[in-house]
Amino acid sequence: MTIPILHRTNPEDAATAITPTSLGRFLSASRWSASLSADELSRLEAEIIVKKIPAGGYVCRKGESVDAWIGVISGLAKMSLFSASGKLTTLTGVPSGGWFGEGSIMKDESRKYDIMALRACQVAYMPRATFMRLLDAHIGFNRFLIVQLNERLGQFITIVEGERLLEPDAKVARALGALFNPVLYPGLGHELQISQEEIGLLSGVSRQRVNQALQVLERAGLLKVESVGITVIDLPGLQRFEA
């Protein structure tokens, strides 16, 4: 059986203009905002810069000064590294609802990776001064960051394991499992519109091999392949899968 190719959604669907009200909804849906007052959230809306990043464009670049904490309002991005010889390694995907870069911004160091839009994205850039104000003034925000950093560490340990030890089917499973992390990307649910090409870019596996892997994972009862994406049935199983 050959699973139908998952078609990429229209990039323009994710690039429509965002309004202050929709930015406010995005902020309110973020776990770290629960302890903030309405006045503080309104102030954040005024200070955060929102940009449209086209498919293939850079959300941020390795080596840049870290002047903002970054959230993906809509779309799908990937975190990658290039070696000195030009070899590309994808670390993880960042779906809508995800925030990243808190470690670098607290250490005040240059960016250690590239973030590229796999499809058109709406991206929120919280200025470093705003981030540091929240860090200094809100215990709830500090607690969120502790959980976020711990979860990110676990994610990258899993990535290293995948690169060194796992076969293609398991690499695809782990890459998809990372996207559905309920701590890092709350509100994503169990469904995601994603193409086989995008899965391949996130897992380091060819699109043709992704198709085979999805068949294996579907037969194992871990996910269901839909016409424009996947539905996860057993997230813990997907995250632990080994071929």
C-alpha cells in the first residue's frame, strides 16, 4: 500500500494579516501568560513586533545577536545548523504555539542556530528588554522558563539519540513526536497539517522513505495519515518508537 502524498497547504493561508486582537489571543493561549494581568498583556501587545516570514525565509540566523524571544503564531518552522563544510542538520520543528530562544537571551550570547520557515509563518518577536522585565517581575514566568528549559533539554537528548542510534522509521516517529510536545507546543492537539516533504526535512529522511515510515507507524496504531496531514493516536508510543 502506498500512502497518498500529503499536500503542502497554501503558504498564503498562513500569511494573512494579523490583528492586535489575534496577537492577544496568541499571547493569552501561551502558558507563561496565565499569571499576567490584563494591563501587562496589553503592554506586551504594544511592544511585540509581528512579522510575516515566507516559506524558505529565515526567522532568525545563526550568529545574530539575540535581541528577541520568538514565538510562532502560525505556520511551521525548523531549527537547523550548517557545518563548516555546508552539511545541514535539522534539530527540530517549531509548530504554531511554540516559543524558543530563552536560553540564548538569558545568556546574552549570539544565536547558535538558524530558524527557517518551512511554510509561511506569522512570527512574534518579543524584545529582549520586555523578556527581561517579565523575568525580573513575575514568579510565574520564571517557573514556566524552568519547565521550558528542562523540556527542551530532554528534547535535544532525544534528537542526539535519533541521529546516532535510530533507523529511518524511528527517526520519522521521533520527529513527529517532538512536534506534538504538549509542554513546548500547547494547544496543537492531535492533528497537524504537514507534508511528507516537510516531515523529511524535519527527520533527515527522504520523502520516499517518509512514505514507507508512515505506513509502518500507521500499521503500529500510532498515527493515522489524513489527506492533508496526520492525526496522532498514541503520542507516548510515537515518542518511544524504535524500529
